[in-house]
Amino acid sequence: MSVLWSQLMNDTPKDIGLIGLAVMGQNLALNIADHGFQISVFNRTYSKTVDFLDRNSSTPALSGYEKLDAFVSSLKRPCKIIIMVQAGKPTDLVIESLIPLLQKDDVIIDGGNAKWTDTIRRESKLADLGIHFVGSGVSGGEEGARFGPSLMPGGSSEAWNQIKDIWLSISAKVNASTGKPLSGAKPGKPVEGGVPCAAYIGADGSGHYVKMVHNGIEYADMQMICEAYHMLSSVGKLSANQIGEIFKSWNEGILDSFLIEITGDILCQKDPRSGDPFVDVVLDTAGQKGTGKWTSVNALDMGVPAPTVAEAVFARCLSAVKEERTKAANILSGVAVQPLECSIDHLIEAIRDALYCSKICSYAQGFQLMREAQNEYSWELNFGEIAQIWRGGCIIRAAFLQKITEAFERDPALSNLLLDDYFKESISKYQRNWREVVSIAVNSGIPCPTFSSAVAYYDGYRNARLPQNLLQAQRDYFGAHTYERLDEPRGTFFHLDWLNENRPESRMN
């Protein structure tokens, strides 16, 4: 009897099921099996299920099924089923196919990058049927899924209690005192001990919302790194390998993070064809899957300033018009890169400081956005805990997140990270270099949208008086949109009759 057939014939009820055997689904299934849970898998194309089981025949905790009803019947009641398929309509179709097969208190878990509003809709619909729905952010890419992702589940507390043991087991782990990720996991041998990078986020779509903000911050982080690389290359005249070594050294200090680590590795990589630096042969166009855009649009919808995330999205959009940019390069004039007026060591230090200060502002914007969302959707978010579960497994994992965790431990009601003593002092210490880097970039014609937008956000936030007094007066002039006065209580609105030569003022409420 083949391994596959013996697995198919295993009638022991399984702890959990998973639908969708693309790369993320396969790795998550193996992660679950490694932690001692029996798991059934199903894929619309059965041959993919067969191939997966054959390649992992030494993992007896895996069982595969050709028919959806047999797959559901293989699970312990109440059923727990993870969906790892494309977001949007494909997810809805899978849910619709499952509904006739499920019973009261069964749980569906969507582990894809779903839009939080879709999760709210799905949770409400399934709740009416007595079925629980969990929208769980899963971050970490295929390696995270395999050996420990950051998990952000949202839904009912009853649903969380059903999946809690599995989610805490399979998540990434960090050192309790340092917050650094525990490494060394291998197939069949997960890491032991540590603090899980998984926690119950809150009701309905909160888990997917937090994952969306995570991805928005990720967009900003990546763009900042690219701007640092561009400055070191164009102004510093350094090679890719030299810059890679700089990033490796930065990873030993305040910028210690997954993205800084892989950037150092990428920049030191040789092209397997030419032997040239690999990064020099990669086309300068960046793709995106939409979560950064969702973050920016939602910030606009709620009136929350998140300019650094938005600029990161626009930078990707601008990169995509490669042919236009190539044509424009031969038409439009600019300024030449200015000769370096400081030492190369100072430039490197200044760019590091600019990257760190911009990073602080980006995260401040993300947490501001989540704070407003909890008010909008009546969620109760634990921001310190969110920072904790981002310390390991996820793409934005960084030593820096320990500082955010500590900030919210000091003040759970902290309105903005910039007001925490650590971050306030960090910006105060590094901002001169930050401003210098932005100035050098502008004077050399080098785009630095996230560095410069972060400076503008910081300066805007710290100014008690902004020029929008004039803007509001303009709005009142052409559209009778009213204004408030400095010498009157907030919420009291006035209008100047601009068409009357005497321009009398009227109170509007």
C-alpha cells in the first residue's frame, strides 16, 4: 500500500484542515504537522494534493482528500478549516462550497490577504448561520509560513479559543527579554520556548486590518531602504557590494531587521549570468498586490495622516512607467549630483540616521491609523501586543519593535509614538543628519519621497500653528465652508460674507 493511499485511508479525525496548496498553503500545512497536529489538506486540482503528499511522505500527520465532503468529514467537530486561496471572489466561492457541509460552531479561517471590509461581511453572514469566521493575517512569506509566521487573528473570542492552541504553537517565537526572534527551526524540528508572535487582535475584520497596516508599513520600510541605497550609490559613488557591506553593518545596530538583513545579502549577490552585481541587472519596476494602496486609501477616508506610506505606494506606481521615464530622461533637465562636501563616513552615518528617523515616523503613522480604526469599527486593539507579535516571523520584524512594545507598556494610551521619550530623544539626536540627507538629495536631483515626506510629517505634527488657517479662509471665500476662530471655543463656526463690501461675519451654529 502506497504512502498516499494509507494516508487517505486514515480515519482518525484530524485536528484541522487546510484548503489551497499554493506555496503558502503547503508551508503552513507542514508547519502545523511539525507541531504535532493532524491535518487534512484539499486542493481544487487533486493532482497537486497527490504531489504534495508524495513529496512529504515522511510526514504521517498529513492526509489528503479528492472530494470536499470527504475532506470536511475527516475533521474533528467542531471543524477548523483554513482557507489559503486568492483573495476576493475565489475566497467567497470556497466559503459558499463549505457552508452546506458545516455545522454550528465550526470555524473557517481565512489566512489570505483579504480586505478587512470583506472579512467583516463574511463574518456577519456566517455568524447568522452559527458558523465562526476568523480573518487572520499571516506574515512572513513562505519561510515564515514554514517555520513560524506572525499571526494576527480577528473574529469572535469563541472562535479564537478554538484555534488558540494551534495558532500559538505554529507562530514565530521571540526571546522574552530581548524580543529577538528565535532561530534554528528545521523541518520536523520547530524551535522550543520563547514568546509566540500570535495574539487575538479583536472582533470581525480587525486581524486583517492590522495585517493591512503591517503591509503599508512594509511598503514604507522597503522604499526607505531603496532611497538609502540610491543615495549611497549616486552621491557616495559606492558599488553594490560596498553598499551591501554597509547594510550588513547597519544590521548590527539600531536598524537590526529582516529587511536590512536581506538587503545586505541582495546587494552582495552576483548575477549568475554575467557575474556583475545582481541588483544592477534587475529592471527598476516594482510590483504591488494592493495592501499598501488599501492602507493609503483608508488613511484618506478616515482623515489620518499617513503620507510616508502613501509616498511609498506612489514610488512603486512611478517605477512602473519605465518607458515614459526613459523617454523623459532624454527630454527633462535637472541638476547634476553635487560633489560630496563631507566625508564618505559622515554620509553613511547621516543616511543611516535618516533611515531610522523616517522609520520612526512611518510606524507612528501606522499606529495612528490603527488607533482611529478602532474608534471607527468599535474594536479594542492592544497596540503593545501588536508590536510584540511583529517582532518575529513577519516581514517588518525588527529590534526596533521591542522599543515600540516598551513604549506602549509605559503608556497604553500613547497617542503617537513620537511622544514617547525614547522616540522623541532618538529624533532629537538624529534629525540634523536626517535633514541634511534630504537636502543633499533635493540639491542633487535624487528622489527621496519617503525620507522627505517623513520629515514633513514630523515638522507638521510638532507645529502648533500650520498655514491651513489660510486654506480654510480660501474655502470659506469660494464655497462658504465656514471657519473656526482662535478666540472662540472649538466647534463654533463662522462665515464671512465675502460678496458684501463690508464683509460682515455671521455665526453659523
